[in-house]
Amino acid sequence: MYIPKHFEGAEAQGREIMQAHGWALLTTADEAGVPFCTHLVLQWEDDGSPHGSLIGHMARNNDHWKLFARPAQSLAIFWGPHAYVSPTWYTPGPKVPTWNYVTVHAYGRPQIIEATPAVLMVLTRLAAQYEGSGAEAWGLGRLPPGNAAEQSKSIVAFRMPLERVETKLKLSQNRDLEDRHRVIAKLEASDSQDARATAAWMKRVLPS
């Protein structure tokens, strides 16, 4: 990913984005170099390695997972908040529109998880992340005995140990402080949740 130095984020920030915005695009090139892409939920886990791992699953009918056997280099792309920035928000002058955003590219080689208990653990962890732990939270235990294991045959679970993580925070760091504060004010006043979240990220990278 092209990352000018002033837009480069720390890996810890990338990890935060992956954890908060798990809807991702996983891409893997086949032997001819043609990319196969799947939109799916991925969960970052701390496995003690320098970059951690991603876990997820996809439909068994999706041929994407068959590329993992090589093992194939894959790229997971995560999107955080993003928003349009109008040049009318800047101080007067010949300025142009842009888009502010935060994003992460995570690289690794997916490994298929074969054992049923391990597959069910992946499903349990993914459900827990989004359901929470309240009394109304859904979990595999709500299914009839043996049903979860039976349904898991229609999916392929995998773990992707990460080899490299790139974090890009394009948040007007190339503008002067007055323009940055103007953009933040406009985004904070927006009805868009993404715009307000982008403003919050902009505040985080302001000079101290």
C-alpha cells in the first residue's frame, strides 16, 4: 500500500482498527496471479507472535479456501472511519477535495482449521465478539445438541498468522493546523457517524 510518511500509522493503531472494524476483504492470488476475493468477518487474536493472527471462516462452497493449500500469500483489508473533505472547509485559496480515512492491510498465509472443536471455538469467539456476554446474547449453546458441529461442515474455518501489517491514517496531516481544525469542526457537525468518527481520529493525530 502506498503510504506517505506523514500518513503512516503504528501497528498498534492498525490492531485497534482491525479489532473495531472486523468486516474485511480477504484476497488471495491463484497460480495464474488472478486475485480471488471474499468479504467476511475476521478477528485479530494475540497468539504471542510479533503481529498476531486473524481467524475467520467462509462457505465450503466458496472455492477461495482451496487456494490456502499452497500455502498462498493473502491480504486482508480493513476499513475504519472515512469521510469526504470539501475544499470549502479550508482557509481561502486554490485547494481541492480529498477523502480522509484510516485503513489496514494485513498480510499472511491462511491455514485451514480441520478439527471440529477448533472450528467451533472460532465460531464461539466470533459470536461472542458481536453478541457480547449479556443474558440475551446468542451463542452456540442455544442450538440443539450436535447441531453446531453438523452445521460447521458447511464452512471452512482458518487462521492467518500475520507476517506484516500496514496502517495508513490519512487525516489531513499534510495541511496546516488551522485547516485541520476547520475540517474536524465540519466533520463533528455532520449527521454521518463515519464523519464524526473520522474527526475523532483526526484529533488523535494532532500535534501535542
